[in-house]
Amino acid sequence: MNEHIEKTINFVKEKLEGAEAGHDWFHIERVWKLSKKISEKEGGNLEVIELSALLHDIADPKFHNGDETLAIKISSEFLKSIKVEEKIINQVLYIIENISFKNRAEAHQNPSLELQIVQDADRLDAIGAIGIARTFNFGGFKNNLMYHPDIQPKLNMSKEEYKKSKGTTINHFYEKLLLLKGLMNTETAKKIASERHDFMLKFLDEFYKEWKVEI
């Protein structure tokens, strides 16, 4: 294993110890592994992809009062401390800065292949069985309602509205998760997303059936 990757894994594990379970080391590990698998089919600079995947949630703004600069600062200082080449650092910071769903309206017109791959991997971990589990875990962490028949999803929210949203966990499927299949960049991710998307639709059908006590 590349020495930079090994040091980064250890750094991330230490920094995210005790993190909310949907954004902990295991989330990072899945995104890292997915990124490598997508890269096998799509190409890209593997060191940039791996470092970006490992550091993409090092300081998620959700858990740091909305601060979107902290992850860049921490990642930059760390990568310099382990003597990563400046050109690589700049590419990694660019990915961390542009990966988020809430920033999609500000996205670059021509994203790098490396950004496309890591973004796809991160979005894939937000859907399917794991995505469902992460969504309910975070909803519980925030003490949000699971579902309320009278509270409708808010579609086409602005970035600020999305950040402040305190909707139900089920509404989050319509506000984000079910949109992700159509936002995948690479052909490899699109195939994986299609299967996971269908799984979420089946889950929602069953959820509503049980909610209405249909037997």
C-alpha cells in the first residue's frame, strides 16, 4: 500500500473516532473501496482518488456548525505534513470542496474524472440498503420524525434551505436519495445506482403499507 494512503487511513480513523455512525470510518472505508472499484473501470489518478475518498468527510459541515472551510484546512495541513506533492494536494482539495450534494448548483461545468469517481462513490453509499440505514441513523441522531403524513417533502430547495431543513426521515428520500441515481457521473456508478434505487423504492412501498397497517 502507498505510504501516503496508509498514513491517511490512520489519520482518518483517529479523527473520526466516535463520529455519528452514518459518517464514521466505516462510511469512509466503503467510499474508498467503491472509488477504487469505479476507478478500475473508468481510470483516473488513483492516488488523488484514494486520498480524496479518505478525506472527503474529515470535517463534515453538518457536525461543525456549517463550516465548509474546516475540511479544506485540516486536509491541507495533513497532506503537507506527510509530504504529498503540491499538485496532488490541490486536486484533492478541489474534490473535497466540490463533492457535496448541497453544492451541486455551484458545481463546475467540467468536473475532473477523479471528482466524478469519488462523488459517485459517496453518493452510492447514500442509497440502497446502507443508504436507508444511514438515513434513519442520522434522523435518530437529529431526533427527526420518521414520517408524518401531513408534512410534505420540500423539492428544489436552495443550498441554505437544504442545510436548515428539519424534515422527516422519509421526506429525505424524496429531497435527496431518490434524486441521486440521476446525478451519477460514470457509467459504472449508474449501473450500481439503478439497482440500489430500485431497492429503496421497494422499501418505501413496504414502509407505507406497514404505516397504514395494511395486512
